[in-house]
Amino acid sequence: MPASLTILVATALAASPNLALRATPRSWLPTSRPSPYAPLANLVDGDPTTFWTSTDPTSEPPKDVGLEWPAPLRVGSLVARFYSVGYLPAPDGWRVEVRCGGAWQSVQASVDRPHCEWWTLRFDPVETDAVRLVVTRYARTRPSLTELEAYETVPPAPAFRRSPLLDGAFMSFQYRNWATRFATDDALAKTLVAARDLGLRTIFLYTLNGQRGQFSTVVPDTVLDQTDCWVGRDPVEALLRQADQLELEVYLGDILPHCIFAAANPAEQRELEARLTRYREQMLRRYLKHKSLAGYYLNHECDPRDTRNDPAEPAAMAESAAALAKRLAPRLRTVQPVGFYPWLPRGAKVAAIPKPAELRAFWDPFMAAAKSVDIYLAIDGVGTGLAPLGFTDVDQGALRELCERHGKALWTDVECADFGDYSSMPMDRLAASIEVAAKHAERLVTFDFLNYMSPDNGREGSQRLHDEYVRYRALIRPGG
């Protein structure tokens, strides 16, 4: 099986215990002394938010890191959890060595998911009292690992709440390039067929363009101007008609403006809120006749730094918008996104990726106040770089606990693109994100199908990811 399609499924080999828990983490090369802020003990502390790295006496290679036992035992695989994809070795810049009889020797090792920050390194089991990963060249910068694990055979498979497959997708069709490529609304609507064929039956549609108080919409005849490239068309109507036929669920979104906290004055804020509220009502009323219209997406991810970590104002906005949707049609389910934005602790000058306690401090009172919100959608943050896999794993777990406490559903938005260069992810990296989300969420959607995963958009990377996901899905669910 190609490395890019390797998945964590049950195998004929039984998983073995993590031997790293009986080992001492070590580096042996004189160029690999740990940085003072990133000791070796972090590799076996079970905390994915701590890490080891080496900048002493130099940041340059070679670097090594490994595990040592008081007596030889059998080792056949390592799991190296790098902090993020920015800290990976170069594809030809690493090797695995074992120590036998006091001498180091290389073993022939393969790596699962080389584009992902969590590597499983497999080799024929060997009796050894020490094993190490030697890095001789970097993909970008020196290696940094949050955990290092060792197993006699294979690591245990994740404990999934549901199958590690996508259930839906965002369709960011509102931009000018898609109005040009899909010259008719029917041509645009047919892109939903490819989504349905991948099992993506929950669809999120944006309806607005703009920022900083200046908005236009793809929807005709509202209080907002229609975006010039969509004038004379109603793409949402066509997409909903197609969704009706395909028996999909559609969630329409506009925006709860990020700019509202930076408005020049309170009067400007109130006027903007009033216009968007009126637009929301017009937009939802226009499309309520469609059986596929299942809910409303409150497109504001709530960066805590905007409100000095105080959730009161964004929670009140979310409650107002969600309550409006339910007054128009009680059947509509309302979805609030949760972005893992940096948290600014009291007195700190530099914000950091939020930890579970910080998420709870913001979102617990938010959920208590926004009673009309039904679903919280975790934005996994992997593609944007907001939250590496280890952080998004523990943060999604914390969010799941909050949702259970407040009687809400948790879904996860699994990003399928690297937003550093706006490219479709390799499938092995996307698979790891899917598996993390499948441990916590009830439903998984991806951002963004039309731009990064559709076979209809003319982009080579998108076609490649589409085809790889088809093969991945067949491995998870043989026969369809």
C-alpha cells in the first residue's frame, strides 16, 4: 500500500504496550543537547503540548533522539510525534538505529504518512537496549517532538467514536473565479454530485463576500448588494434544488462580523448588526421551501483576543442569530464554529495555542448563554497552522466534554488544505486529521471541497486528493 494511503486499522498483529514508558529518553550525539526549555523528559510525559528540541550547541544537523532500557528487549516500531509538519526531517534525511552489543547499527525502516507530523516507523523486530532516530537533514528546520513511543509489534489503533470518514463539506463557491468557471447555476450545482459520491451529505454554503463592514451577497433581492459576478443568477437556489434531489442536508451561512469589535463607534456597530440581521431573515425565508435546508451556520469563530477573553458579547450575538433562525423555522439546526485561536493569558505579551482549561474558560459560559445553538463545530486548525495534531486532539476532547455537559452536539471541520500555500493536503496528512476528529466528533465535514477536493474545479492537486480519498474510503468501507 502506498505510504500516502496507509491507515490505522486492525491488523493480524496484536498491538503491544508502549515500551517508552519503561525507557529513559536520550540523545547521544554532541550536537543534540536538549534546549533548556524543551527537556528530553517531555518525550514520555504523555502531554502533547510539551516538546523536546535541540538548539545546543547548534541548531544544525545532525540530531538524534531515542530511548534506552536497562536490559535488551524486542522493538519493532517507533511512533515519533513531531510538534507540527514544520519540524519534520527531509524525506532522505533520517534513519533509525538500534544499539546491539554496545554498537549502533542502522535498520531498514519504513515510515507511514511521511507528510504528517505523526510518523510510525516500522522495522523488523530486534533485540536492543536502545533505539534512536537520527536526523541528518531537515525539511524546514530542526526536529521537535512532543512524544516518542516504542512497540514490540505495532502501536494500538485509535479509539474511534465513529468511522474515520468524512460526512460533509464546505462549498466556498461565492468567489469570482467560480462564477466564471461555472457559467451557469446548473453547472455549479452538479458539483454536489461528486460530493455525494464521496459520502459527503452535509453541505455548508457561504453566501457573503466582504469584510470590514462592506458586504455583498450571492443571493438576489436582499438589503445587501448582490456581488457583481453573480448578478442575474441565484446559485443558492440551484444548489438547494440539486441537494433536494440528492437528499443532502444544507446549512446556509452568512457572517457574524469579525469587524464588529473594531467598529468605529457603537452606532456603526448597531447599523451593521441590523443590516445583517435583516439579510439573514431575507436569505432564510427565500430558501425555506427546500427540504434540504437543514440549518443555519453562524460564521464567526470567536477569537478570544477580540474581547479580552470575555465570551459575553459574542455569545449574545450567537444567541440572537440562532434564535432568529429558529423563529423563522423551528426545524432549522444552528451551528456555531469554534476556532482554536491563540489564547492571551492575563499579563502575557505573547498568545499561545489554547489548552483545554483555556477553552473551557471561554466556551463553558458561551454555551450556557447561547441556548439556541444546537451544534458546535470544532475548526481543527491543522491546515491553518492554528493547532497541530496534538493540540487539536486534546482541544477537541475538551470541547466534546463541554458539549456533553450542555447537551449540544459536536462536529468537526477537518481542514483538507494547507493554508500556508493554499494547496490540497496529501491524503496521509488528511487521514491523520480525520482519525483525530473521529475520536471526538459525531459528524466530520471538510473545508473546503470545491476549492481543494473537487474533481470539477480544474486543479491538479484537488483531483489528486479526490482520487486518493476515493481509495482511502474504499479501504475503510469496502463495497461503498
